[in-house]
Amino acid sequence: MTNEMIILWESVGLMEQGLIGTTGRQFVVKDKDGNERVVMEPEPIHTFARWKDMGYSVRKGEKAIASFLIWKGAEKHATDKDGNELPETTVRMFMKRSSFFSAKQVEPLRARS
């Protein structure tokens, strides 16, 4: 399962609990038995770093709306027996708990003068 899928399903759960709102759009999903279901699209949630990348800051004092595991990758650079770096790199994937915030918890970053 990709991070996008993990975040979507966690968001749907948060929306159904009333912790976040909806965008007003709908989409159709199929369960493992092939049954279709219409689901409201939840409002977006992102990590602190992702909101920052998008030009927003989490308001001071806000607590994460959710915390769950997503995939993270770490590169490892290969070295020879003398410790010289080789051109090959490997990526190790692992699950990492991340905290998520809703759009109601952020504000645009202020331009610095």
C-alpha cells in the first residue's frame, strides 16, 4: 500500500469520526469483495514538513489530528573495502510514525521583510 493510500484511508476514518471535514466531492471505491461504495472525499491532512513545503505553518499550540505509520526511505551509499564511496546506492524502506495536521490548523507563512 502506498503512502497516498494509507493517508486517504486514515483521512476517511477521521472524517467519519467527525474530526475533519469533507471537500464536498465524492468518489467510488471497491472493497476486497468487489462491492462498490460511494465515499465523501475528506479534507486534506499533511505532515508538518509537507505543510511547510506547501507554504504553510502549523499554528503554535496545535496538536496533531492523527498519528499513524507511513513508508519512509533511507538511502545507503555503498563503499569499497578502503571506505571509498561507490556509485551504487540502495534504498531501505521502513514504516515510520508521522503526525498529521488538517487545513484548519495551519496558516500561510509570513513573508520576511
